[in-house]
Amino acid sequence: MADHKLTVKGIEKVIREKDYGKHADGGGLYLLITEQGQYWRYKYRLGGKEKVYAIGMLADVSLAEAREKHKDARKLVLNGDDPVAI
């Protein structure tokens, strides 16, 4: 996917500045920053319903790994499968 918006330096900056909320990377992948931690999430629609797939915490999953897991989850969704159920 070519529309990535996040960078490692950008992520470090929003964490340092405590810029809480969702930070989009593209294609439904985003980094959710809260007071409790930083979480990779993938928002998608399946069967007309909005769903969220929890990829992992930033401490455990790098930006590159999150993008790879997102890519795999998108393939499942495109085939009509729910990544949360697998």
C-alpha cells in the first residue's frame, strides 16, 4: 500500500507530545494512543458492519510489522473472512 502516513519519527513525536487519539497510516490501519498505551488497530467493514481488529501494542509490534499484519488482515476481509475470528 503506497499511502502510508506514519513514520517512526512521527510516532515518537506524537507519543512524546501525548497527542492522544487515532493516527492513521492508511487503508484502515491506525495507531491509537491513550494514557494507558499505544495500540495498532485495523478498522474495516464486513457484512455491512464496522469492526476493529487489534493488531497489538506498539511496544511489541513495530510499524513495519503492523503494516504486514494489516496487509494480511485486508486480504482476509477482501475474501469475506473476519480476521478477528481467525
